[in-house]
Amino acid sequence: MKFLADVNIPLPLINLLRKNGHEVCDAKVEYPKAKDIQLIKIAKENNLVILTRDKDFLELTKYPKYKIPLIAIRLTNQQTINILGHLEDLLNNQSEDILMHSITVINEAIADSFPLEEK
């Protein structure tokens, strides 16, 4: 899969994704001053799934023009090792097709994917 990691995604998580064969664009490096709406446009243009801990992205995706595949990490325990475990579980147990066409929210107990509405 191809991801756009928001500025709040820890480097060990980005490295793990890359190690497992995923392409990851790190917003901290490539777009450090970009606003959320700019990152959405970049992700749309490049068919990237946004990976974020920022709840503002979830708010933006309520608007049709900002609907984009997204994985939002909404864990109580925000330690990197906890995030790594939950994301690995998600990627091992959810199809790429679903993740590429959904807004997925990772919580402590479950990860829920909500299909993007068709235009």
C-alpha cells in the first residue's frame, strides 16, 4: 500500500511500514508546513491512504470534497509500541481493497472501516 504519514506519525511506525514493503511519504520531511487540506489534495493526486492521529482529518472527511482513504489512530495509549501493534493487526487482518476505499478508525478494542460514499 501507499501511505501519506501525517506529521504526528512516529518514525518507527513509518520505518516498520517501509520494512514491510509499503511506500510511505512522510509529511514531516516532504510537506512539513502543509495544512490538512493540502495533505488531502496530495493524497488524492497520488492515491495515498492518509495515516494520522489528528482528529481534524476525521472532521474534514465529513465533507464530500475531502473524502479520502484514511486510517485514524484514536488509541488511548499513544505509545509507539502500542500503535505499532494495532496497525500491524489491522494490515494483517483487513484487505487492502477495503482500506483503500474506507475511513478506518483504530481504537483500543477494534478497528472499524467505514466505506467512502460513491460519487
